[in-house]
Amino acid sequence: MESEAVHIFREVAGEFEKPVILFSGGKDSIVMLHLALKAFAPAPVPFALLHVDTGHNFPEVLAYRDRAVARHGLRLHVASVQEYIDAGILQERPDGTRNPLQTLPLTEAIQQLGFDAVFGGGRRDEEKARAKERVFSLRDEFSQWDPRRQRPELWQLYNGRHAPGEHVRVFPLSNWTELDVWQYIAREGIELPEIYFAHEREVFRRNGMWLTAGEWGGPKDTEPVERRLIRYRTVGDMSCTGAVDSDAADLDAVIAEIAVSRLTERGATRADDKLSEAAMEDRKREGYF
């Protein structure tokens, strides 16, 4: 799997003029950056990083993002959801979540900065809409995804052809599972933000998930705050990313926990995927990852 991902990074470097890596400081984007560093060592990574900042990100994850950029001498572009809200282009949702609001800042950043290939950390095991997608996923001039335009990828032959204005989303971890990611993190000794491991945190219960209390709109008067031992399986916007009860404080314990889990990380802890039966696919058609 490592060899496949390295091959994908090198293919993109050879086929496209201006690729970029989506980097949030979450575990999948961290592994993706680690693979990119391996793909081009001892030379620097020839791509910039792009982060869509909702304004509701976990402080620990943003701190990790900035440390990684400084450590590896990378270029970071930030598309801010808050700036779009302040300008009146986007409006806050009644439920407080900003994850669905990322699409416009993301697609406009891609267009304005002229990126023709965008690496994402999506994996097929996460969600059924992502399971439909190829490693090279063509997006039209509006950044929209059409499942009917998916191209065959036999024998690891990737087709990066695209018309002016179109771009390609690229998923080097497409064939990995959550367990694969964690076992690779353990093998490579990759540093992660501490919220991926068990720690005490103030949380409240909403729609069957433990959410972090914060200025984004939670908790309500009827949602008591508790201090619990939890960890995060996936990391996104604080308003839609749930924690799980866990005492897994190190890599071995996390791997053992995931090995017996019956729920995918997004299925268990992402409120934005529960908005409708086809929530992820609808967002992907609009330009989301």
C-alpha cells in the first residue's frame, strides 16, 4: 500500500502542473504528507498544502498543522470559512455546524490559485459515496463530481487528462482501511495530535454523540456538560465530530480497539454524514471531498 501511494504521488508530479495537498492536521492527511515526503526524498515535497479552516477546528489540531508546516519548510494556503461568513457570502447554519460550508471556500481556492490536482485523504472504507470514487477523480469546471464520468483504472494506470477549468481530485489512501492507517502510523512512528488518544475532556451528548463544548453553539440548556475519558477516531469541525468513550492511550491500545470495532469512524462520529441518507454524496456532487 505504501508503494502504491508513493507511485500515485509521483504520477501526479509527472502529469500535472500545479498539484496541492489538502492538509487539516487529521491522521489521514498526516499519513498522506508522510508518504509525500517519502516519495520525493531527499528533495522537498514539490506541492503546497491547502487547509479549509472552518473557524471551529480543534486547537490541538491547528497547532499540529503549523508545527508540521514549519518542520518540513512547506507552503500553506488557508481558505477561511469565517471570512466568507463575515463577507455575507455564507450564512451560519441553525445547527451551528460549518462542515457543509467548506465547499465554496475550497472550490474557489482551487480555482483562484490554479490547482489542477488536489490530493485528499479520503478512503473507500469510510463511507459509501467515497467507495464509488476512483483514485483519480475528475471534477468539472464547477468542481462538481459526476459518478458517471468515473474512469477505469486497470493495472494502476491513471488517466489525468482534463479540459481547461477542470481538475482532478487524487486519493492515495483510497484502498487503505482505518486499521491500515493506524498500523502504518505505528510502524513509521508518526506523531499525531494528542486528541487521537484517550484524555479527559468536557463533552455533552447530542444525537448519540459526545461533542466538545465550545462557542460554536453547544451545549444547549438541556445538554449537561460532563467530563469524560474519550478520544477521537476522526477529526473535523468541533460542531460535527463526535468523540468515543475510550481508555486507549497509546498506539497498541488504539489498534486493538479499532480491530474489534463494527462501525466505521465516520459512521460512528460524524454528524454531518447523518443529515440525510445521501449526505456525503450530495456534498461531493457540489464540490466537497
